[in-house]
Amino acid sequence: MHPHLVDSPPRPPGHRSATRAAAVLAALSGLLLALVAAGWRPLMEFDEDVADAAHRRAVAEPGVTRAARILSDWAWDPWTMRLLCAVVVVLLAVRYADRWTAVWLAGVCALGSLLQQGLKAAVDRPRPVWPDPVDTAHFAAYPSGHAMTATVVCGLLLWLLRRRGTTPAKWRTALAAGVVSVVGVGLTRVWLGVHWPSDVVGGWLLGATVVAAAVAVHRRAHPARAAGRVSPDTPPPATTA
């Protein structure tokens, strides 16, 4: 038998699927980025129509707008998401003694933030401007930092929860909370008039790309753990004579 075939380790389970997903999401992210940077007129008109309609509703419904601001500025704020990520990093390192995954999680979240800020500076897209704003925001518009950060943090934490194993009820609860957070924060940013719809979609796509690429890296580096077969706090199986 060819020695290369003998010495090569088996491919990590799911590694290729995660890599393919990252490639597809990266292509979609690149396409949207190109359209935004080029100011593609149909997309710009769609953004303006949706943003204008959302802003008129936000002005007319102050109660809903107040709730949207609380959720966007506190519950789903990027720093709230980063704090949640930091808590999980500490738990992974201290309670579960999985320091590699803790460093991986912290590194991916940090790289995601750097990517987001770099793209904001590079694209330098102006935010919507209204004569009667209901909220304010800083820095450039594309991509939405709220949407991207929520997607990265919720996506990674859901994958880790699934990998470690949990009860069906807890998984459904966590999944619902993650989906509501990611979708909800995107909608609130448009409702509050601080982002164009394509900013939010761009944040979702870029965040999903980061998650898929990070999962592929983790599965390649720790194939057994990524498949859920080995847990750092699980004793080895007993052997029999």
C-alpha cells in the first residue's frame, strides 16, 4: 500500500462541509460588499425604500421604538455579546479545562471584531440621515456591527453547546434565543434608522462566514472533540483483559 495512504490521518468529520459552507458564505459576502461599494442603484433604492418606511413607523410608534432601543443598546449590544463570550471563555478554561477551545473562541471573536472595523473603514458607507432621528450611532454603516457580532457570538456558542451535548429542551431554548437575538438585532437597527437593510444582511453573512470558517479550523485541529467523541472532563473508558 502507498505510504501516503497509510500515514495520512482520517479527515475530521464535518470538516469539508464546514469549509464548503464558509466558501459559499464568503462568496455571497464578497458579492454584497462589491454591490454596496459600487453603489449599485437597485440595491441603493431598495435600501432607501425600506429604511424610509421603517423610520416613518418608528417615529409614529414611540413605544415600540423605545423597546427597540433598549434591546439594541443593552440586550443585543456588541459589548453585551462580547461579555457573554468572555464568560464562556472562562468557563471553558477553568471549569472544563479546555484551554485550546477557550483561546480559539476568544481569538475568533477578536478577529471578527477586527474584520468588522476594517471593513467599516474601507467601505466608509454613510449611515441614514433623518430630520427627526430616533437614535444615533457612530462609525461607518457597512457592515452592521450589531448584526455581525450577534451572529458570530451566538453561532459559536450554539455550536459549542451542540458539540458538548445538552438536553433537547435546553437546546431548543438556546437555539430560539440565538435566532431571536440575531434576527431581532438586525431588525432593530433598521427600525431605529441607523443602518440600511444591506448593512444588516452584510453583517449576518460576514458573521456566518466567520462562524463556518472557525468551525472548520476547530474540527481540523481537534477532530475527535469536534465530533463530540471526546470531552476533556470525561474519563477514559475502562479496559478489559
